[in-house]
Amino acid sequence: MSKSFAVIGDPIDHSLSPNIHSAAFREMNLDSSYIAYRIPKGELEEGIEGLKKIKIDGFNITIPHKIEMMKYLDKIDESCSLIGAVNTVTNTNGILKGYNTDMDGFLEPFKKKKLNIANTKVLLLGAGGAARAIVAGFAKEKASSITIANRTLENAKNLSEFAKKIRLNANAIKIEEVKDTAKNFDIIVNATSVGLKDESSPISLEGINEKTIVYDIVYIPINTDFIKKAKEKNAIIIYGYEMLLGQAVRAFEIWHDMEAPYSAMKKALLGGF
Ligand code: ATR
């Protein structure tokens, strides 16, 4: 049976999700389609009505609708209520159920590479929407502590309160405090948007070594300055595209109830750059 899927957001022109999911459909011989629709801020409700009218089977949600979309769900998966934002929806006869696959997407590369999170000390740069899913992931995998460093201290404090609520030791600092002193952490994650416009790394990464795991969630360009600095120190690298791929793999599995064709999806994603 032919099924239809979409991603909605604004801007949406450069979304790689249609490439990734279309490649998966081809690989699995599924007669399905996946289209990107631009739905501007303030037009989400009409957009959802439209998607229901065309009997869409499922859709992804990206910036700026991930939080507002919560209002239009009939059912909410635990992943979604924990994070307070939704990026994947199933439509079963007009009943919309929301999931958040960002946390699983973030954790996927650690699993694939057999990198341990339990009992590690984490430095997280950034305190926005993506950072919240990441905090939930570190809590789930039982990191020993997380230091949340952000430009706006208030946002870091709010996120550290969330971390403590889900039983992860947390403290909040201003990003300047770790600018030149990022040693003593096992895992360092950039969840700010710094790098997307080819800016230099938000911190210097002095003092890290070849055992430090350095993860950038920015995926355009693939080799951000943050990643380049980590490579100079021979650190263990996780690229932003790996999280993007991880969340798409999980969304595919929710929609199709079968194992996703990881390699075909990765090939399509990397071909899109
Ligand atoms: P996302 O959904 O991708 O997480 P977001 O919620 O807008 O996006 O969060 C962006 C993050 O990048 C925030 O932590 C933001 O810091 P503030 O809380 O101070 O706004 C951070 N960020 C954005 N631009 C930045 C810059 N130029 N320098 C440092 N941090 C920046």
C-alpha cells in the first residue's frame, strides 16, 4: 500500500530528510513518498488540517514548530512528554500521536561505536531545544554529571533544573568560563548553533586528549571548526550528521514497524552535502 510522509518547518528548502527517507523507501521496496512542506510560524494549525485532509500517514516537525506542535497531538509518547517537544508524528485515522526521536538519534552513534556514557563527566555547550533532548539522553544513560555552559546563564540554569529533576547531577555556568579550560571532561557536546555559519569553535578545546569524545550537533558544514580543533587533539569524533541520521532511522522504525536500512540512509544523507 502506498503511504505518504512529510517534514514541515520553516526554512525547509535545504532539509535532507526527503533524501534520507526516499532512499530508505527505495531500499525496502516501499511504495511511499516523503515531501518537505514549508509551513511558516503562525500557520501550523491550518497546516496540520491540510495534512489530515490529504490523509498523510506521518510527518516530521522541525524549527520553529517542535514545541507548538504538542498542542495538536491526540496522544503523546513518553519520549515526547519528557522532552516537551515533538519531532515525529503518526496519523492513524485522524488520530495524531507524537514522539521525540532526537534523544535516541543523539544516543545512536554512542551505541554504534560502543562508546560508554555511564559514569562519565559531560560538558554540554548550549541550552536550547536540542540541548534538552541531549540532557534527557545523558540522564537515561546515567552519566555521572553534566556541566551546562551557555551564553545566557538563565537558560543554562533552567536546563540544569530539568536535569536534576530527571536525576542527573548538573551545574550551570556561562560559556566563557570554559572557553580555554575544557579539560577534565570525558564528553564535550556542542549543542549551540555556533558553527552553522562557519564561525570559529565556541571554546578552544585546549587540554582535551585522545580519549575525549567530542560531539558537534551542527552538521553543515560537516567539518566545523569545533570538529577540526578536536581532530587536532586526536579526540574521538561524533559528527552532527550522525544524530540527524539517528533520529531519521528511529522515525522510520516508528512509521514502518521494521528495521531501517541504515547504510542506504547514510549514503543518501552524505550524498546530499
Ligand atoms: P536548537 O533548537 O537548535 O537547540 P535554540 O533552541 O535556538 O536552537 O538554541 C540555540 C542555542 O545556541 C542556545 O543555547 C543559544 O544560547 P542562548 O541561550 O544564549 O541564546 C546558543 N547560541 C546561539 N547563538 C550563539 C552565539 N553566537 N554564541 C553562543 N551561543 C549561541
